[in-house]
Amino acid sequence: DIVMTQSPLSLPVTPGKPASISCRSSQSLLHDNGYKYLDWYLQKPGQSPQLLIFLGSNRASGVPDRFSGSGSGTDFTLKISRVEAEDVGIYFCMQALQTPITFGQGTRLEI
Amino acid sequence: QVKLVESGGGVVQPGGSLRLSCTASGFSFSAYAMHWVRQAPGKGLEWVAVISYDGDLKYYADSVKGRITISRDNSKNTLFLQVGRLKPGDTAMYYCARDRYQLPPATLGLDYWGQGALVTVSS
């Protein structure tokens, strides 16, 4: 199974400042088709998870452009250019290359 | 709008079984692969199973293989998860989620999630 490791696990931030979350996979998520099968999700308090980024760097519909994803085959980063109060919650990365699909432990972003 | 509504959760004794349902609306259900993902209280997300748009392909997490069956009825826009030989470790919120793609094992992101169904395994 592909192991996903996130850091940090807790991230205190200041509104208006940038934030960055790292996700590392135990094997490359780069498919032969050139796509990187890595997604990012945000679970706000008391809510279901929501898709932020798919295929490493593509924002899902309705996701503000302050969120961006990047990375190589095994090292990925989610960046928030200017954190807003509504961004608090737990961020999860997920590898979508193969089953079993696996998630990172989650990063709690708090203001 | 897209909506996924889970039902069938509850309290079950160890060794018992349960069938969860996920009723979809607002989109062409038969065109998308569907997943079940669970979350134990205060814990992270754990992928459980996926089924292709037509029901022909199914994949399971090793932790539940042999005890869980995923299925779908496209005529009723409904996804199912049959869980047997339940253990206390199966206690979790169970979410159904839509895949942006049709055919597992590849997935292009889980873009819509239900509110979840809580399953508690306890005597």
C-alpha cells in the first residue's frame, strides 16, 4: 500500500498570511499518462470533506484561487496564499493512483 | 444540485451486519464511479470501497475485504454497502462520495460527499 505522510500535523496561522502543507508518498504518484494522482481535501468542523485539488494541481469547481497545489512524483504541497477564517479545518491529501486509496493523517489548520 | 444522502446507520452488536444506502440526486448517477469512505470518531479518513459506473468493477480495502460488499442500483440512483461480522473497530461515520471518473482503480477526485451515516458497533 502507498503510505501518505503529511506535515505538519498542526498549523497555527494568522489571517492574511500564507500557509503551506506538505504531503509525501511512499512511491511515485506519477502515472504513465503524465498526471500525478494526488488530491487535497478540506474537512471543516462538523462537515463532510470537500475536494480542493485533484491531479496534483487542478482546483475543483468553486475553490478560491488562493488555494494551489504543486509537487513532483512523491512530494506535494498545498499552499494558501492568504489564509481566511473560513479555511480552518483538517486538510487531507489522498493518493488516487491505485487501490487501496490511502489518505494522509490530516493537518489541522487553526487560527 | 448534486445531493448524496446516506441512511441505514445505527447501533449494532459485534458480529452483526448492516446495510448502508446512499441515495443520489441532481446528476446522472449511472455515469460515475462511487466510493465509501469512513472516519472513526476523532480520527482520519479511511477509504473502504469503490464501484465502477456500471457496477462491474469493485475494489475493497484490505481491512474490510471479505466482510463488505459494495453494490449499486442505477435504476434507483442508489449505492449500497453491506457490512458483515462487524467489529468495534468498524465504528465510524460512513460517507458515500462521487468520483469524477467512471472506472476505478483510477480516480479523478471525490467531488461530492454525503453527510455520512454513523455506525456504532457495541454490545
